[in-house]
Amino acid sequence: MDKYIIRGGKQLHGQVEISGAKNAAVAIIPAVLMVNGVCRLENLPQISDTDKLLHILSLMGAKVRYINPGTVEVDCSHVYLSDDIFPLTRQIRASYYLIGSMLGRFGRARTTMPGGCNFGVRPIDQHVKGMKALGASIGIARGLITAETGGSGLGGARIYLDKVSVGATINVMIAAVTAKGRTVIENVAKEPHIVDVANFLNSMGADVRGAGTDVIKVRGVEALHGGTYSLIPDQIEAGTFMTAVAAAGGEVQLNNVIPRHLECISAKLREMGVSVTEYGDSIVVKRDRPLERVNVKTQPYPGFPTDMQPQITAVLCQAEGTSVVTEGVWDNRYKYVNELRKMGAEITVSGKTAIIEGGRKLTGAPVAACDLRAGAAMVVAGLCAEGLTVVEDVVYIERGYQDLVGKLRSLGADIVSVSEPDLPDAPAEADAG
Ligand code: EPU
């Protein structure tokens, strides 16, 4: 297992390119299954989740061709259902999008319950509700999900989601694209990647309107055709670099971003005394003075993203005074707090609230990445901690961040990725740090 070793205390300076959006990519790749033809995807992030999803498509008969590292062509002209995908579908959350795309393409679906980060219970009842409303019968038994449409295919319906859910919104939207008639999905999520998936589907011939508002309307089309689509930049990767600069200090220009998508993060950082300047498709983040305390509540977009909650908490450990973070999306997203405590953080968690007593210098320590964003928070904390931080289980981080170590190194951070056999003394050094 690889680990990251970080010697904290180096300011960050320079420019960094933000990659394509992970949570758009992991929905668009399954949706490609609906396309009868060749689909060219550009600005795809090179992360293990996208690699696995492309592998899943190839196990279903798709021809996958890498044109260059961020561009891939997928030909789904001759695809079929295959149980060979199960070991992979179990590993990733986004495999649930295969339910919608398989139903749309084959009129039936076979996949496993999804994997992914563990934030307590992660139900898929709203996905199931949506598919049933479109006319599918769904069975879930022994970790396997099966769905059928009984030969008549899916039909448009009016669906109200009881919970604002990114996954259910996208899944039902994908399935509705080739359902007969008109589908109206109400109380939907509005994240930038939802708009991106809708734009992808429309560029392949779908008729989806309203993505980015509370109601999405889909008029079913016969079939999707091939085409080229370039993904939006990753809001959360950009936000993570913004918090890295806030934590370590310095001045960094982030390129290939959509500043509007970052407003919820920029506003909070400005409140903390960080300067954020927006340009057309870049922003400059500068931190040259002590950080001020703030309260943060995570909410569905356009609120502060839950996927930035661990990183902002790591930064708030350094802000003078007491900050309160409230998690508004997941039941249990504070497991990483124990790891931050190993570095000297003073955080009390009560239910969905974390109280951070800031102004304490963090000290390097051996810590684990409990999940993707928790791992990113460990890196952010390590960048400003005194001494050596060793982050273990970085496989979680690499699910969602393209070359995090290389990008941080290019900004002047002292961070390396090492494989277990290369690491004789580092943990002991970290203990001493
Ligand atoms: N929920 C239900 N029923 C459902 C679906 C969701 O009750 O059928 C609840 C969840 O328990 C949660 C809330 O609704 O309390 C929101 O869940 P959502 O469905 O929006 O989450 P998701 O689709 O499983 C995606 C991202 C997560 C991100 C959330 C929220 C992907 C693959 N995952 O998950 O991203 O935290 O939306 O924005 O897109 C990450 O990137 O690190 C990550 C975990």
C-alpha cells in the first residue's frame, strides 16, 4: 500500500491545473452505455474510479480506446449484460448509475449493491422509487440488484424525490432519456455535475431540460447517438487546493476552473481572511495573514459542499477561536476527526456538529485516510503541521484525485508517495516529529 509522507511548513506558490470532475465522470461513463455509437470523452480525470468504470464497460463488450491521458473513446455499439462486472461494481459507489443506463439500453439491469466511502447508512431507496415509477420492477437480494421492464420498456412518469439526492437525480434522469413519453423529476439535486451529465446526454441526442433547477423534465427519445463531450472541471479538487493554500499559506493560481461553482467555498475562505480573486477560468488564492474562525454548514448545492467538510475542518484547526462545523448531508462524516486529533487538533463531535478549538499548531503524525475526502483533509493538515506526517491508505485518495502528490510538489510542497517496501524509517521519524 502506498503512503504519502509530508514535511509540513512549506508555503505553496505557482499554478496548478484542475482536472475534470470526478462526480460528473463517474455518472457520464455509465451513461455512455446508452449511446449506440462512438462517444469521445475529453477532460476525464485519471483516477481509479474512472479506470474501474471504463473497465466495467469493456467487460460488457464496449471498445475503450485511450486517445491521450484525458481523452477516451468508447464504442458501445455491441454491449451486453455480464456478471463479470460484479467484483468491480462492488468497489465503487457510482456503479449504481448502471441501473439507469442498463434499464435504458437493455430494458433490464443486473449489478451489485454499490461500494464507496462509508458515512453510515447510504440508502438507494430514491433510485429504486424513481425506476419503479418509470415502470421497472426491482429486486435486491444478497447484494445483487436486478431490474426488469417486462418487455415494454420504460415509460415517462412524474416523480417527486423525498430526499435531495445527487445519485437518484442523475440515475432517474439517465433512465428517463429513452423512456417513452415525458418524465418530470421534482425536488432534484442541483450540483454542477448534474448539469454536466444533462449536457452530456443532450449532446448525444437526449432532450433534458431544467438541470440546475429544482425540476428536471425529460422527453424520451428513441436512442442516443455518438459524439464528443468535454467534462467540467472538478469543483471539489479545486476546493481542496484552495484549502491547501489556506492551510499552508502562499499564493496559487488554479487554472481550468469555473469560479461560479466555487463561490460557496470562496465565500467561506474570504470570511476566514483568505483572498480569492476570480478570473475567466482561473482563480488566485492567497493567504498571508492569520485565519479567522467561521461556522460552516454543509448543504446540497449551492450550499457549502459536504465533500469539502473534512478539508475545511483541517484548516479551521489553525484559525484563532472556536469554529462550529455542521454536517447537513451525511449522518456520519466525522470519522477522520480521530486522525486529526493524533496531530494535536482539539475537536469535539456531537452528532452532526464538530466544535473546533483553533489556534493550535498541528504536529506531524502517522494518520490514515479513512475515506476519499478524509484523506484529502489529512494531506491539508500535513502541509501546515510541524514535522512529518505519514498518510496511510492513500488508495482512497487516489480514487478521486488525479496526481495530488505531483500537483502539490509543483507548488513547492514537501510531499512524496512511497510504496511500503521503500519505507524503512519514516513512521518512526513521524512519531518523533
Ligand atoms: N439518500 C437517501 N436515499 C437515496 C439516496 C440518498 O436517503 O436513495 C440520502 C443519503 O443518505 C444522504 C443524502 O440523501 O443523506 C444525499 O445523498 P446523495 O444521494 O446526494 O449522495 P450520493 O449520490 O450517494 C454523491 C457523491 C458524494 C457526495 C454526495 C452529496 C458520487 C459518486 N458521490 O453521493 O461524493 O458526498 O453526492 O453531494 O457522486 C465524494 O466525492 O467524496 C463523495 C462521497
